[in-house]
Amino acid sequence: MWYSLEITGSDVAKTTMQRIMDAFMPKYIGAGRPLDMAVFSSHDAASNTWTLYFSPKAQSLAMRFGASSFESNFVDQDLALLVGDARSMDILFPDVKTKLDD
């Protein structure tokens, strides 16, 4: 199950995302650097809201930061890797064609 966390405001988002990145690395390294453990972000400029998406392998981190379960799909989401292996996008979203592939 995926988890999501919405953050509003640039300063709060920046601080929270840094805290998540800092907390992620020890868990990620301790788990053996799994390719399917990652956190992605999406930004809605109109509302200045960031949404962070925690992969299922990052569940304990998601819970630590108060994320909620996310049961929707990622259609039309402009996702960026916040933290994790650069290959995570390909592993977790194998059917997604990246903009670089166009």
C-alpha cells in the first residue's frame, strides 16, 4: 500500500522534505538499498501544496511522518523522485513512459 502526505507552504515543505530525506537514508541503507523503497513528490503550484508519496517499502517512514494510505492511482501525476535509487521510477512504475522517452 502506498502512503501520501500533503504539505502546504514552501518553507514548511522544504523543512519537512529535508527531515524525510534525512530519516530515509538510514532505513534505506539498513534495508540493503532496495530499488522499490522510495519517496516521490508532486507539486501543485496553484495551491502551493506538495504531495509526497511513500512506496510500500517506505511504510514505516510514512507512518512516522503521519502520512495516510493512498489508494488511488498515479494517472496524470507529475512525479519526481525525492529520495531513493534513481531506478526506482522504472521499478515501481514500469508502464510509465518518461518525458525523456518522448
